[in-house]
Amino acid sequence: MGVFVFLPLVLPLTAWPVARLAGHRLHPRTATWLLTGAAAVLAVCSTLCLALLMVVGTAQLPGNPLPDGWSDPEVREAVPYDEVAGKAAIPALLAVIASCTTAAWRHRLVRWRSRRALAGLPNTAVAVLPDEVPYAYALPGSRRDRIVVSTGMLAALTSRERRALFAHERAHLEGSHHRFLLAVQLAARANPFLRPLRSVVAYTAERWADEEAAAKVGSRRTVAVAIGKAALISRGAPLATLAAFAAAGPVPSRVAALLEPAPASSRWPSVFTAVGMATWGAAAGTAVSALSSANSAVTLFFILHAATPL
């Protein structure tokens, strides 16, 4: 395997330049898909390589249940610094599993509690809660997606601004933005180098919904005013993986973007631009990570197969 087993652990750094540029240089829909896809692949590759290192490290521990041949010198030679890297991978992988499991469980629990809180209300697309605290967020469901909004939020907005709010939240539900947010949340927990992508996707998902709302309302300024007004009073969503109106991302940047012309919807930027070079760099880093992890997995499989007594 050589150094290839370590590359996926650090290749998420290649996505940092595009994370800095994508939020303002790409269409938010394109940026959300691009960054989420890269984060998911890079996280899976780095976790796989941690698992491979853990196998080598576990085989060196006395009393382990693995075949004795897996601790042979020929197996250890496949990993540079196997004595340190193999044993360090054991707590690292356990921490990744625990962190991702906790995040997924918390996401599921909050969604279940939110749906349970709406049990006594009519089964409509919009659930209005009699609460003076202003908030609004999109709540995906197994049977029906719903928009949750408080009376305090509705009272603070005009009729056109309410229309912008509902259009914004419907865009979150129609685009399944909660899945993007959950994916980057898990990816960031799997590899800390992916945390910048998590915050950028939270922003681009909101910008994506902003643009959809502006197209449906027919006034970018109305959406901008509604977001700015709601940001001053909003409490936000109960969880980071649920999209909330005027809560995630730098609100001034979102308002400023809405006061400008709509962004071009080109799917892939030109390589002769800064964002294009950053995008291709992230794509190359993701491809190298996938190839490195695949090479390491296949190599270790054959090495362990040869070392396993018949």
C-alpha cells in the first residue's frame, strides 16, 4: 500500500480552495451538489483507509481474534510506520464511528420530536404553532413534508414577505436540502479537514432556496427584505441539519446577493478562472483519494489472503 493509504486522510485539503470560492462564484445549486459530493467521497475514502490501518494495527495486539498470519512482517511492511500508524488508527476510527452515529441519531431524534409536537395539528403542508417566539423551518417527513412556522414569525412579516418565506421553505423541501446538510455534517465528523465544506454547504443551500423563492415571488428585493427582517428576530431551526429561514449562513451576504442580478446557472466553471481551477483541483483530489483508497483496499486484501493459513 505504501503512502497511498495515508493520502485520503489529507486529500480533503484540496477542496479548501473551492470551498472558499464556490459560495460566491458558482450558482448555489451547483455549489451545493459539488461540495456535498466531494465531501461524501473524501469522507468515505478517508474512513476506509482508517479501517485498513486499524486491521493492521489490531493484528499486532496480543490476544486479538484475527488470524496469526495477519501480523507477519510481510503484512506490516505494506504500511509505512505500521507500529504507530496501525495502533493510532484504532481509537481514531472508533471516534469517527461514535461521532457519526451520534450525529445521525440526534438528527433522527430531533425530527421525531418535531413531528410528535405537530401531532395535534391539522395534517396540512404548513403547520402554524401558536408561539410568540419567531421561527420557521422545513421539516421533512416519511409521509409528508411540512413547513413549521410560528405565529410570532408570521406577525413580523407582511403578506408578500410571508409568501417569500413559504417559497423559501418549499424550495428546501423540494430540493431535499436536509440530505445535503446531513451528508456534509457526517463527512465533517469523519474527517476534520472537511469542516470548511460543511459551513459553505449550509450557506449555499440557503442561497439555493433564496434563488428559488425569488423566482417564484418575482421580486428579489422582497425576499432580501424578508430574510433581513427575519434574521433580526429568528431563533432558527432545532438542528443544523434542518434548513431554517434566515438562520444558516452569513445573512448579510445572502441579502447582498439577492440585491444583485440572478447568478448564471452554468453547470461547470471554465478552467481559466480561479473558481474553475479550484473546482478542477478538488475534482482531482477527490479522484486521487478514491483511487488511493481502492488501491490500498485491493492490495491489503491480496496480502492478507496470502498470509491467511488454509
